[in-house]
Amino acid sequence: MSTTTKAPGLASDGYDRRRELQAFDDTKAGVKGLVDAGITAVPAIFRHQQQQQQVTTSISSPSSVLSCSIPVIDLSVADEPRGRQEVVAQVKAASETAGFFQVVNHGVPGDLLSEMLASVKRFNEEAAEEKRPYYTRDTGRKVRFNSNFDLFQSPAANWRDTLFCEAAPEPPRLEELPVAVRHALLEYGAAARTLAVRVLELLSEALGLARDHLREMGCVEGLSVVSNYYPPCPEPHLTLGCSSHSDPSFLTVLLQDDDHAMGGLQVLLDHPAAGARWVDVPPLPGALLINIGDLLQLVSNGRFKSVEHRVVANKSRDTPRVSVACFCNADIARSTRLYGPIASDDPPVYRSVTVPEFLAHYDKKGLDGRPTLHYFQLPK
């Protein structure tokens, strides 16, 4: 059996992990291809040996109590002057603690949410030969499908497939998109970006800045729509849908599967009674989940928290799970701006960095369990 706690390569027992990774990637069928082939055991490249005790601990922890730590915020209240102060206070409290909050009455039509989720399922459930033309690791392509962006870097692969689209500032041509998502993805991405602008305004006010400060810094000039598909897993206790990580963005807007029974997303929170625990974030019908990204923690000088989160493997026997994450960022291709802590009375915690430099470091290390922000911290 392979070891998944070291860099991919030839193990002491002769197991060639790199060869197995390449063989999997060469199928261009992703994890869904393994499921379609009738696999009954999780291959060694997907096994998260170090994660096993953590998975067991999260199941036994009082998640029903802890789940209330992720607040639900009604954005319609922000339309009233007094209500806006209340919403700013709620957003501020959530961003300084959990780093996550759900929003309702957010302005994105429910029909569009449902169609976006349905389109992701349609694409992933097409025949493998229909999806293969989109399968690539060429980051120069605006639209790309693959399994595990960090397949050859991470200690263990995750049980999911992903369709990635650079939707802003220059979206792909319609014909570049798979037919299954062509009539929903860009419309949904634009709606999520509009919502992100509203949330960034609230966050600017929470920092005591002008309402448009973060937007004018370019925090939402770029948008990546990342659609994840989590097939049923024959041995969900041995792997993860997505390893523990924080997001390399300013802000993330997440659309979870509308099947409440599916769940899967967990956030690592400190609880006064239980200590650090993985907290379930069950889907709330019609809601969108907002979380603070690494770059917003950096520019807020640590006031806002980019919190670790993960996705457990799909325990269903026959039902896939999907989610759509919209990562709000600078114009990645052209941005040369240095982002550092916004002037405050506190000493800076992080050094200034360009977004391309930050993302290059994130992509190089992959989801290896090490917080990306630690690399950019200044000596105390």
C-alpha cells in the first residue's frame, strides 16, 4: 500500500504512486469514470491516512450544537438605514470569527440557482467521450475540466471532479463552454459577482472604510466559477471530497447542493465548550454561503478570518453531490498591484504581495495542509 503522507513518488515497498496518478489522469474520465467502471474500493492515490482520526472526531462531536455558529444574514434588511447598520454589524461579527455566513434575500433568482446546479450534474453525467475534449491541465484555457487541480502535488487526491471557468473580466466565448452549462454558467457567475460587490461594500463599512473601498481596490475584478461534482464513494471513510484548505481569493460565494440530506461541507471552528472542531454547514434552501478568503484576511491585517474548511466524501450509494464556488479576485492575468494590510494603528501582520505571486505559491504547494498565509507573514 502507498503512503500518502509524503510527496508522490516511489514508495519503499516499490509502489509507484506517480505512475498510478498518471494512469488515472490519462483516462480523462475523472473520479466519475472510476464509479462508472464499478469500482468497489478507493484506490491508494485517494486514501487520506492522516485524516482518518479527524473524520471520526467530527462525526462524534456535537455538530448539531456547533452548526449554529454559522450565522444566517438577511440582506434585504440592509436596504433600510437602520437595518444597514445592523447588517454591517452582523457581517463584521461573522467575518471576525467564523469567517463564514449564509445570506438570504440576496437577489439571485431561485430558478437560476436550481438551473446552475442542474447544469453541473448534466455535464458530469454525460458520457466520458463528451467530456474528454474539455479535460486539461493547461491553465491558459478559460474553460477546463479535470480531477484535482493539484493531482501531482498533493499528499492524497480528493474524490471529486471539477469544471473551471474564468468568467471575468473577460468571459469565454459561449461556444467554448460545454453545452450542458452554456445557458446558466455565465449568467449565474454575473449574478454572484453582483452579490459579491454588495457584500464587499458591507465589509468595507465593517472595517470603517468608505463603502466602495474594497471594490475600488479590484477585489472583484476577476471571477472564477468552479463547479465541483462529488460522485458516490464506496469507502467514504478512507478519503475526502476536498482536503482542508482556505480559499486563495478575496471572497467566495458558494452555492451548495439543494439536497439538505447530502451536506458535506465542514468548517474548522473554535468552540468555547468543545475546542477546535469540524462543524457541519448544512445547505439552506435558497441561501448562498459567503466566506472570507486569504487575500481579504491579508488586506484586513488579520481582522477578517479566512477559515479552514473541507468536504467529506459522498456517503450516498447512488446520489452525486454538486457545488459551485465563485472565487472573487483581482484581474489575475493583468494585475500588478501590491496588496498589503490596509493602514491601521496595528503593525502589519503580512507583507505586501501581488495576486499572481500569491496564487503561484498556492498552486505550487497544492492542498497540502499548510496554510498559504503563513508564507506571507512578517516576523514578529
